Amino acid sequence: MKSLLTLLTYHLLFSSLLIFIIVSGDLPFSEIFLLLVFIPALNKGLTYLKIDSQKTRILNLALCFMILSFPQLMLISSGWKYYLLLTIASLSSITYLYYLYQFVKENQ
């Protein structure tokens, strides 16, 4: 249970930091994908904390795609980019919730 709490704390801190950078920094859409560099760093940090599961890697990736797509949905109001980002956000949210449920079942 301690690993689940640590994982959720890291995800909360990581997502709040990235959303703050995206919303306040006026980053162009093309440069936001450079933030994907944080995924291996987050995976390495969780491995260092002895939370080594394939589910955490998928959780981190889904979290990053949610973070990248939700703030952009607020900026783009119509067109094909909106529907693409809405699809990415929906799929990554479903994936995140499913693997979080699997991770909780694994730790109990």
C-alpha cells in the first residue's frame, strides 16, 4: 500500500508541475512533446523507490498524454485538432484508470 501512495504522490506532483509549465509558459504545441523526456525520468525514479512494475510505466505514459492533451483542449476550440486531442485525452484517461485499478488490485 505504501508503493501505491508513493506512486500517486509522484503522479500528483509531476502532473501539477507540468500543467503549471504548460498553462503559464505559453509553450507552442510543437514544443510540448519535448516534455516527454520526463517519462523515463519518472520511470527511473519509481524504479529507484523499488516500485518496479510494467503497470507503472504504462501509468506514467498515460498520465503524460493526459497532461499534454487536456490543456491544449482549452486552447483549441474547433477543427480536426480538437477531435484528435479529445480522442487522445479520452483514451489515455481510460487507460490510466484501468491500469491504476490493476495496480491497486496487485498491491492488495
